[in-house]
Amino acid sequence: MKKNEVIETMLDHKSIRDYKEEVPSQEEIETIVRAAQQAPFVSQLYSVILTKNRDDHPFDAPLLFTICIDFHKFELIMEKRGWEPVSNDLSIFLFGVQDACYMAQNMVTAGESLSIGSCFLGAAPYKAGRLKEKYDLPEKVFPIVQLAMGYPDEETSTRPRYPMEYVLFEGEYPELTDEMIEDAMDKMDEGYLEQDYYRKLDAKIGLKGDEKDEYTYDDYSWTEHISRKWGQWHESIEEPLEELEKCGFDLLIEDKRE
């Protein structure tokens, strides 16, 4: 595989949960955000809220960015142009997800190029109403992900990833064989067990009901952990839809032309 400084930075990515007391400078913060703005965009449907109150941040991180889907700003631009939005909220939201996430990932890469670590926090959409109130977000602004950032105060390893043949499919999606599936599972599970990842975080997800948990941290690993997430959580769409509605996105609204 070809390598250069940019690729080395990307391949060395790891989530950071312990941070030094030192706070990145305003110049570094603005550099990270400005570099992130050069990500490919649909319509720049994003905004970023920054807070520096580390006592209120996960992992006591010195910086916490809340990356939002933001159609509010472009509504104001359209108003100046004499236009009114007719696009449905689902389409706006899907394109907004792309814009905001492209930016968020560029922030991570830019930060790491400055020796600043980070950790994505994916629960933001499930507390969007609280974040809307906390940050005084207007309608059509939806927090899609949060990003803790600061100088790393830990030595940690990069996490395992799927084998290339389980990710890159040329021409068409293949029939995934048992061998391919099991090889991918082994790659992930063995890598996480070798790092003792879940034991160190004490992060085993419990089982619902009376089912006895046969796993210990000696054999509990990534594929079981993620299976427990998608096998037990978020059965109903009501919660995320309610959070979206609090921020002015109605994904079930009828066609605006009707």
C-alpha cells in the first residue's frame, strides 16, 4: 500500500478519551474548522457549536464541538433571493447528514495533523431537544454528532478494521461466503481481545430479560458487542422522530406540492 504523510495520519487514527490540561489555541481551533470547511459539500448545510467548559464535557475534554445539520442559514439566504423552500425535510436532512459528516471527519484529520486527538460521540441525535435548548438552536438546525478534542494524555493503539475483501467490492455486491464472514469476525474480535479493549473500558452491554450472559471479558469482543446494540436497542422510530420534530424536521410530512 502506498503511504505518505496524510495517509499515515489517517491510518494512525484512534479515539482519545484521556486529555492533557493544555487547551488548543484559538488559532489551532480555527485552523481545524477552516480545513474542515474544504470538505466536499452539497450546500454547506452545517454549523458547529464549540464549548470549552471541560467540567461539562465527556472525558473532561478541553473542547467539545457539536456538529449540526443546518438549513436555517440557507433559508435566510433563500429569503434574500426571494425563494421559499419546497424541498421535503427528508431530502434536506439526508443531504445535511452528508455535509455535516464530511466536515466532522475533516475536523478529526485536521486535528490529528496538529497532534490533537478526538473522540466522536454518536448520541447527539437522541438528545437533540436538550441540545437545542442548551445551545439555543433555531428551527431546522439538528445536532448530528459531537466531537471531543484535546491533546492526548494516553498511549493507545489503532483499532482493528475489516479485511479489504469484506469492504471493497468491484462491479457488484458479492454473495458473502461463510469463510468471508468468519474471517472478518475473527479479524475484529481477535484484534479487540488482544488489546483487552472492553475490559479496560468496562463496556460490556448487558442482556435484556432473564437470559444468562455466558460471556466474560476473556471472550466478549467487537462482534458480540455490536450485535447486542443492534439486537436490543432502538426498536421504535418514535424517539428519533420526536427529536427531529423538536428541531423543526418533520420527516413524515406529506409532499409540499399537495
